[in-house]
Amino acid sequence: PAFRSVRGRVLTFLAPPQGAGDEASYRYFVDGLVVVRDGRIAAVGEAAPLLATLPPGTPVDHYPDALILPGFIDPHIHFPQTQVIASYGTQLLEWLEKYTFVEEQRFADPAHAAEQAVFFFDELARNGTTTALAFCSVHPVSVDAYFAEAERRGMGMLGGKVMMDRNAPPALTDTAQRGYDETKALIVRWHGRGRQRVAITPRFAITSTAGQLAAAGALRREHPDLLVQTHLSENCAEIETVRRLFPEADGYLDVYDRFGLTGERSLFGHCIHLTEAERRRMAETGSVAVFCPTSNLFIGSGLFDMRKAVSETPAMRVAVATDVGGGTSFSMLRTLAEGYKVQQLLGYNWSALEAFYLATAGNAAALGLAGEIGTLEPGAFADLVVLDARATPVMANRMARIDGDLEAELFVLMTLGDDRAVRATYAAGRLVHARS
Ligand code: GUN
Ligand code: FE
């Protein structure tokens, strides 16, 4: 299929918005065009002058009323947990044992992993997510299934094999050496193959021995361009357990810090209960805290304080993600809605501009991919989402009152929108989802 240029109302962020009304933070074209060449964005701007420059016969998909944004980016999600979503009645440690560790064992089977990969990428595309950073299971075959399906669809994905060598069922554990060797082999197979990127993925401090965290640190030193992803300070019982397992460390973050696992290419899921000193250390090392609102609410973990994160000096880097299947939706719109409500409970009015910035350019920066994805500026991959703020009767009825107000429209999209608001999704200039 040919690359498509896309016309409609085009919005792309230039800088982090400083709150509602920050018009300098974005570019918006009411009749805009994203010109796509060889899967990348060749130009963006007003449609009329750009159309005149296109060779005759260039395919253009026109969405007159829709809003065209960079595709959403989900920087913390679990590939093997799609069938765990909506598991009843537990908090983190019991949830892992009772549901998650049971489910993830099924990903030893390559046929199951391949079948679930098709479902997983269908859901991402249906929800307008064009790049994700995922935890796969402990089995390298789960990572192979994940990247093979991403490659088939032309989507640029990041992910890694979970490393776990204790406190999990025997069928789900590796060893320090095996976790290291299998991650090395995956790097050779997948890292930098097309758009795919491998991440070093120790699950969390409870399921790795000191020996395994040291092995993860060795991988980081040997591959400084790779991301590290793990979990941090999500749940109070978890934090207590980490304290017991690593009595020599000065708190949970220090466990990772000691093994060289903090830094600008490290993403830590949750970070809800960090101490002030830990937030400062996160900021000093350039580490990223990933806010996972639907998961934090659903598993009952707590409220992540965005205002503290961004207003402290130095500011902590943040991202926002679904954390499916602790999270309850693949939709970044649903995720932003719950994020807004969490900040409301903490007395902070998280603006739609800040929220959509984070879901696109902000998450791209968190992944070290600013300029490559999360933006519509020339040179970036043509990963796009086409959004319809009139997708449901309630949305359409609300929009009738605020027509022409971009920020109000974005707020309607994030508060009321879900997969129905996604008209189309493009990955590297090719249509990967169109709403029927
Ligand atoms: N901490 C360690 N593993 C997990 C996981 O799979 N989900 C969540 N939410 N937290 C975790
Ligand atoms: Fe998670």
C-alpha cells in the first residue's frame, strides 16, 4: 500500500505547555496537511500551499472535521497481560501471584504468544497508539512474537524479556546468567532491526536477586543506548518487602541506583510513594517516572502527584502510560481522563494541553525518541492518529457548545473519548486502523 499524506485539522506540540492557554507550546493548522514521503513526514503546514507542491496523483486522505495528532505513545504496558485486565479483588502482590504470574506462564507457548500479539497490536492501533514500550514475559519467544508482529505492521516498538530469578513460580524464573544471556541474544536478534528496540527489563526488585540486578547493570554498561524499564514504589507492602530484601540499601530507588540502573534512559513505572529525597535523586539522575493512572486506581496503589513532580527543582521527568493489564484500558484517552481525576483529587488542574503533550511528544522524549516520534515536524516517522471529538452522542452534543475552541475539544476528547473517537491510525505513513 502506498504512503498517504493526511489532511485535516493538524496539531503538534513544540514544547511542554506551561498550563492551559499556552499557545506558544503548539502549532495548529485548521486546514492542515501532513506530507508523507517514504514513511516519514516531509512537510507540515497549511494545506493549500503544500497541496500545490505535491506531484499529481499523490494520495491524500482528507478528514475535514477531525484532529490529526502524532500517534499516541504508551511507555509502560505488559504484552502478556491482555487477558488479566479486570481481575477482581486484589492489590499488587496478591494480584501478581493470583492472576498475572498464572497468565504469563502461557507465553512459553509460541503459538499462544503469536495469537495474543495479533490481538495486542490490533488494540493498540484501534486506540491510536503507534509506539509502546512493553514488558514481555520471561520467555524470549514472547519477545519474538511481539517484535515480529510489530514488524509485520510497520510499527516501531520497544520491549524486553522480563528478568526474574526469585519470588515467582519456577516456570516463570530465569537465573542471573540466563536473564543476561537471553537479553543479549534478543539484542542481537531485534535491537535496531528496522524500528524495533530492545529494553533491559528487570521486573522489579522483589523478583530479582542482587546477582540479577548486577547482570542488568552489566547489560546497561555494555549497551548504554538501550532503555531500562522496571517498577518502583507502587504499593506500600511492595516497598516494605524491598526494604526487607535489600536492608543495606537506602530505600527502594537506591536498590536500582546501586546497580547502575538509574539514569536518563531509565523508566520507572508508578513512583507513587517516593520520598522527597528519592524524587530529588530521580531528577538528578534524569530518570523518568511513569504515571499509570488507571492501574494505580484499579489495583488501589495510590495517587501519583504530578504537580510535585514537575514543580520541584530540579523537576522530575515524567511520562504517562496505560500499564495494561494492571491498567484497565488500552486507550490513552481513557488514561488521560483518569490522570486528570487523580490530579483533581490532589488539587491540581492538569490541562488538556499538558496531557496531550505528554501522551505524544513528552512520552517520546521519555523514550529518548524526541524528533523521531511524537511530533509532526519534518523528519519524524509519519505515525499519526486521527481523532473525532463527535464520536458519540454525548461528545457531539457537548461539542455543539464549544465549537472552535481547541483546548475545550481536547478536554472533551480525553474526558469522554475512547477507541470510538479514533477515526484512523497511521504507522510510518501507512493506514493500520480505520474505524468502520
Ligand atoms: N510490579 C511488578 N510487576 C508488575 C506488573 O506486572 N504490574 C504492575 N502494575 N506492577 C508490577
Ligand atoms: Fe507495570
